Amino acid sequence: MVERLLILLAALLLAIAPAAAKVAEPVASDPALEARMMALATELRCLVCQNQTIADSHADLAVDLRNQIRDMIAKGQTDDQIRQYMTDRYGDFVLYKPPFKPATALLWVGPPTLLVGALAALFLMLRRRMRASPDDFDPETQIPADGASDVSQAGSAR
């Protein structure tokens, strides 16, 4: 009985799912305008998804921004004017490749600095390990944490 109910519920959900799908947005009547809009949209970050361009995102804000770009292109604005409008409104974060300036310096300098630091730490650790004697790696010569001097005594004390 329960299995039949679950199957019926699953079938009902599958039947309703297409109704929830979004309708494909109409593209511009001019293919050149649409290509220019898509080129600009690939340079701008979706503020909702943050890891996608507005060209790739299906978020409502990304759809609105694509439509706004289309309108601005239709009004005759240049790509630089559109980028400037977006950065004035949303900040440098909206650009997938933000300009190098004091406010964005950490974005540009941070990852290479962390990589160099990690490589230096790895080099120092491996160098220290190469200089260590083989006895340093023998588990029977290490002192247990409980203070007993012999590993076998530590095991028999339990």
C-alpha cells in the first residue's frame, strides 16, 4: 500500500515538473547585438551565483542584467560605458577580471603569495626531513605520550 502511494506521488511530481520549468527568454532580433551582449555578459559576474558569469547564470538578476545590457546596446552605448555603469552600480566585484588598484590588490597578490608560502613551507619540511636521522622515524624509539619509557610496558599497564 505504502509503495503504491510513493509510486503515485513520484509519478505526480514527474508530471508537474515541466510546468515549473522556465520559458526560454527571447534573444535579440539582431544577431550582432546578441553576440555583443553575450561577449559583455561573459565579462560580468553574477551577483547571486558569484561563481558564474551573467551569461551562464539562470538567476533572475542575471536575466535582468542581460536585458539591461541589451537595452543599453540598443541605445548606442559603448562596451566601456556599459562596464563603467555596472561597476558604478555594483562595484569592481561584478567584473570577472577586476582592475589592479589598492582596493583589489589582495585579489591579485594574495593567491601567488599563498602559493609561494606553501611551496617554501613544503621545501623547509622536506629539507628538515632529509637531514633527520633514520632513528627519528622508528616508532619503537619514540617516547609514548603517557611518559612510559618502553612501549611494551605502556601496553601492559592497561
